[in-house]
Amino acid sequence: MSIDAFLAEKYDRRLNNCLHFAASAWERLTGDRGLAAVREDDIAALRGVMRRYLLVSGPTTQPSLVLLDTLGGEPHIGVCYRRRLLHLTESGASNFPFDVATATYRNPRFYVCR
């Protein structure tokens, strides 16, 4: 499955942030819409949705949701696919080998569909 269309996406704090982006990519790659209903300010809903998935060691080749922390401690979400991190930041969308992400993110948690 091609992810090329996602790489052209632009960040918008209100309309297309990392959560919106991850939900869209996750749905495209897995068909699962569970993340799409979560609002950014509703941590309880996010926790509830994440309970639907299985925590695995990663990075994964199959699509997995990845919860990470920035070096400053801010939460971030992306999708790991083919051992690469697909995510959106203020700089735009990117897709790079997961080991590169360790320079700017820590504490990755990988979740797959059960």
C-alpha cells in the first residue's frame, strides 16, 4: 500500500495535527477507524481506544500506532509501517527509519490491531 499521499500533507494545529494525521494513516493502512473519533483534548478517550490494541515490541513491519514523547516531554503519535515512522510535525509529514526517530523522540510504545 502506498503512503505517498500522506507525505504531501501539511500541519495545521487545529485541523491536521499529529493525531488527525495518525488517525487517517491508520485507517488507510488497517481499515480501523477507532482513532478517528478521538479528540486531542480527550486523553480518557485515547486511553480507551488504545486498550483495543495489543502492545508489542517494535518497531514493526505491520502497521502499528506509536505513542512517543518528544525530548521535551510532550506526547506525540505516529504510525510505524515497514519499520519506519510515518508522522506529522510542524515541519510537515515524514517517513524515515525508526532508529532515526530516537534522536528526537523517546519512550516509543507500539500498538497493533488484535
